[in-house]
Amino acid sequence: MKSESWKAIFDLYKISSYDFTKSPFIITAEQIKNATSHFKKTTEKEVRILCKQDSREKRPQVFIENELFLLPIKNGTFAIVKGEGYIDIPDITTIQEIYSSKLEFELVSSKVGDSEMQHLDFAYAVSLIRTFIGDQSLVLTIRGRKYTPEFSFNVGKQKINVSGVQTEVDAGYEGRDKIVLIEAKNRLTKNTIIRQLYYPLRLWTERTNKKVITLFFEKRNNEYLFWKFDFADINDYNSIILSDSKKYIIK
């Protein structure tokens, strides 16, 4: 469905012939609505749905064929960017560590349901997140959606300017000298859009002088998995590197 809609958008605005080596193609929500107004189904013309491309595979075919990805740059405005927009989430091949809960009682409520949030909350409650980071001072302080300040960065030779984009993390923790931001999934994830890690990093780097750490988290069967990502150059979207990863089984 997305592929057909985006083909109509690309055809109307002649995006396929645009020279992406110089700059991204800027497109607004109104332009997207205009190009897809003849479609009947909500999934074929709803801007929010069409612009949700959180993995390489969820991109429309025209994006895949032209090595493009989509970034929000301000409320109702997007940049179609040439380059690699995603980061692989590699398998953790090291043997899982057995972790003993720091709680003195069993959390019965943690066994009700199977959401990514409850698994993340359980990992925090038993101090597993503190242990992985090596900081016992961390406390839960960040949840929900917030808006970014103005910032800019590069994707290859393309400069992207962002202002007031809504972003969120599944949880954020503040300690004495650092802030830890986590993007959590409740399923096997092969890759994810870098934006989900990068935009919150830029937001909190602007808002605090503390070191900001970005993590990706998954619960798979009985294992709790963490990946720590760093950016070698905070102004370079593609400078992201995996610096640490571990998997645990909680006793």
C-alpha cells in the first residue's frame, strides 16, 4: 500500500529525477496529502502511516530502489535523504550472564502481560540497567514525547536542519553524571532507523551537560538483551557505532 502511494508522490513531484547529491528533497504533509487524495483507504493516504519507516524493510519500494530514507525535520515537514538511514542490530554471540535480582521480593505484576515497557520496567526494578551501565545512581526520570530544539547534522555531504520535531524514548534514566536513553522492542529486530537513537540524543545533549548514553533493548524469551551505541561525531548521523552489548538471564 505504501509503495503505491509513494510512487504517486514521487511521480507528481518528479522526485526520482532530483539530484540528492546536493541536498535532501523537502516535502510537506500537505504535499503528501495532495498527491494521495485519490486513494480510498486510510492506510494509503494517512501521512503518519506513510511516513513510518522504522526499518529498511518497511520503506516503500521507490525508497529501496533509490537508496533513500525519510526524516522528520519540523512539524509537518520531512526530508527525503540519500544514504544509509538504518543501523543493524547484530546477534549477541557471547554467552548470557546469569543476573541475580537486587529485590528482596518477587514482582508478581511483572508476569502479567508481555509488553516491551513492562520488560524494560522489570529490568530497571531489579537494577539490571544500572548494572549494565555500571551506575547505581540511575533513576527513572524520562518518559513520553518531547520536542527537539533546533540542531543540524550531516548525512554524507547533505546538511539537515531540524527544528521542533516530536521525539520520544521508551525510558530515560538520570544519574549523577549521565543520562541513559533506551529504545525498547519486544521482538527480534534486525535493524532500526538511526533517528530513534539520534534525535533523543541530540535533544538531551542540548538540554544537559551530562554524558548522554543511548541503548537499544530487547526481551527475547527469557533473555534480556542490551546494545550500547555511540556516535563518534555527534554532528554525523552515520558515525554511529556499537560499543557494547550483553544478554542476561535474571534469577
